[in-house]
Amino acid sequence: MNINNPKPYKVKNKLSRKLEIPANPQVDPVGYISIVVYTASGALPVPDAVITVYNINEDGEENVLYHLITDRSGNSPLITLPVIQGEREYEFTTYNIRVQAVSYYTTNVLDVRVFPDVTTTYRINLIPTAQGSNEENGQTVVIPPIPLDITN
């Protein structure tokens, strides 16, 4: 957990902390992210995993938008995010996701694209830590740009 951010309190399958998102549903379209968290082999769901959705501001600091807790099936509540309108042919906004759970390495997914009126489901496979390990290692997945990003 990032020291600069307050820890979310634990609530089963509920939004545990929601910060103001600069979106006006009357003007800005929204997109959706659904996250399912499993063990590395995909055999078992990971309950009580903390999911943080954030973006990076102009100063390079994290702007946390959501802290969520997975239910006993490893599912997060549906996450609604604004898609900022611009001059592009295909509108999307990028966000970052961090998934943390006790006894698992942290997983970061960077540059997740959110499109208007589209639900994207991410299956996150957490890797168990070695017993007695104090390592803070994890994995980071960066979604690479595509030609659409450049033409937009």
C-alpha cells in the first residue's frame, strides 16, 4: 500500500473508498471496468484483494479514484470511469490498476484504456509470495500503444 494514500477500510464487496471523479455524466460519457482476481494458476479466486484505480496527474503524482475489495469469488464491483472527450476519432481515457492481497505479490496494470459505453473485464492472476518472504517485488503489465493511439 502506498504510504501517501490512506488505507481503505475493509468492506466486503462494497466500495470502500470513492474519491471525486471529475466527470459529469450529463456531458462526459463513461466506460466500465470489471476485475476478477485469481491465484497465479487461475484455480482459485482471491477474496479480499484491494483494487486501486488511479491516474497520474501532471506533477507525476497518483490521483486515486477508487479503492475496492473483491468478494469471495474474486470479483470487484463494476467500476464506472469518465471518458474525457477530445478531438480524437475514437475516444478513450487511460487509467492504471493496482491489485494487492495478503500473501501475494502486487500486480500493476498500466495504461488501461476505457472506452465510452464499453465494459472491459480484466482477469488478474496474483503470484503467491514465498512463505516468510518480506520482498516487495511484484509484476507490472504495461498495455502497449497501438496504431490507433498515434492516429488519434
